[in-house]
Amino acid sequence: MKKKIILLCSALLFSAAFLDAAVTIRYYNKDSNTHVMKVKISGSSKTVEFGSSRTSTVTIQGGDNTCVIETSCGNVTVKDGANIEIKNGCIKIN
């Protein structure tokens, strides 16, 4: 019985680590227009809005610590805690 409880607790802790997974990105949008980009994280597709002419932070909820952002310049893989710059709709990781 004690073994089952330990296994159950271990499984819950392991799964809880994935539930809290997200990608937080600090961005600077040099463009004068807002960009809405498609993002893939853990097999799910979402959209993220990057406000015009500003520096801000956005958090993308999902089951991973990396995501792929689709831009007109191609796909960019971004890790949690990254700093990016958006210029002419393209993303550059700083």
C-alpha cells in the first residue's frame, strides 16, 4: 500500500511539472503596427499578439518550455525566457 502511495505521488508531481510549462518572452516591437502570429507549443496552435512600438512580455501557456512562432520570414523556435526583437514582421532572438 505504501508503495502505491509513493508511486501515485511521484506521478502527480511529474505531471504537475508539465502542467506549469509555459514560454515567457520579452519582446521589443520596432514596427508601428501590431503583429498577430501563429504559435505552436506541444502540438497545439495558438495566436499571440505583439503590440506595436513597445517593449513588453507575453506568456504562452502550453506543455513545453519551447515554442515555434510562424512569421512571414519563416519559423522561429523560441525558448522560455528569451528576448526577441520584431522588425518588419521578422523575429530576431537577442
